[in-house]
Amino acid sequence: MLKVTNISKTFFPGTVNERAALRDVSLHLKPGDFVTIIGSNGAGKSTLLNSVAGRLSNDTGTIHIDGKNVSRESEHKRAHMVGRVFQDPMAGTSPALTIEENLSLAYLRSKRRGLKLGLNAKRREVFANQLKKLELGLEDRMTAKVGLLSGGQRQALSLLMAGFTNPAVMLLDEHTAALDPQRAELVTELTGRIVGEGNLTTLMVTHNMAQALALGNRLIMMHEGQIIFEADESTKPKLTVEKLMAEFGKIKGATSDRTLLQ
């Protein structure tokens, strides 16, 4: 479903600010795989997600989504294949539009464009049924502007919007980091439920080791643009936060970054 092969990305090449963000990274996700990604700041986690989404072009390597080589395709050409939730709750929705209008835009991303109305009674019923899954009462507020929602509600809505069109790949970029603990726990629970029910192939970046262990069937650790540790379906259930911290402690020069991981 997702095949990343030997991709590299260097920012500001040939200057004093040159930085290798990704170094020959390869990763293969089967349909339904849910891989959590941990690592310190600057490890290349978000750069990897941006590369898969098409926001960044790679210097070398290839990316295949659902069997198609998308390495040279722009972000908007991949949009129908990729669902994404960002760290900032404001980034995944339009605050000036209503809940149902935001859902309609997300719905149409995976459909052929035409002259039909974006909203009708049948589609509103579909949206209401999807919103009920969030258990936040948003199905009764579909005409409310999204800008009036709390950060947790907006992030839950973004998660629903990213997943309910069954994208080939779901990308979650520290999507609970900006939320308070209670709402972060809610969105974490919703993540497991929505990804599981849709059997969505997913990459999730997080600094929270407990969250990385609680979600998904695989885990990778990144440092300085490389994957330096992997846990597959058989080994991940045996991992603990202590064991992950021990792995992180093996990285030369990473001791000062340990406080960034929880």
C-alpha cells in the first residue's frame, strides 16, 4: 500500500546551512499496517510524512502509493490518495465554513468533480452518521461554523475528515500534541477506532512513547534522518517505555534529547 525506497532529502545543499533531513530511508507498509514513528526533534519524522504527502520532493529514491509511483507527482495530485491530520487543530479545517461544508469538501476530494450540489439531504445523512462516531454531539451542530469549535473538537473532526473517504494512506503528524491531556486522550482513542474500523494504512508521528506503544501494530525510531530501530508486529507488543528509552539511549549524542520523549 505504501512503499518508500531509499529516499533522501537535503535542505540548503551547498551552503553553510546544509542539513540532511532524510538519509536513504526505506519503509514498506502492507494494507492496514499502522506504524508509529518516534524520535527527537530534527530526526526526520515530519520530513518523511511531507515526502509521502508530496509537500516535499525527494533528492533521491521513490515513493509508491497503492502500487503507483508518485515520486514526481505534486501534493494536490496525491491528495485523493492521502488523508492527513496536522499538529495544529486549525490546519485541517476551514474555520469560516460550517461542519457540513468542511465534510463536503473532504468528501469531494476523492470523487470526480461535477455540477452536482455539494450538499443534499442524502449526503447530510451520511455526514450525521459519521459524526455520531465521534460521540461529541457534532451531528446536531452541522450548520455551526468550525471556528466556534474547541481545539479537541476540531482535531476530532479533522481526523474524521481525513479517514472517512478511505485514503490509501493516512498521515498523522503529532495530531494530539497541541491538545490538553483530556482531549489528547479522546483523540487518541478516536484514532485507534477510526483507523481500525477503516483498516487504514497509517503513519503516525508522536513524541509520546506511551501513545506510540498503545497505537498501531509496528513502530520505528528515527534519528538524524535515518531509521535506527524497528519493531514489527511480533516484537512491538513486548515493548515498554523503558525498553524504548534504553534503545534511544544507545544513540550517540542523543542523551540531551531524552526529555523530548515522554
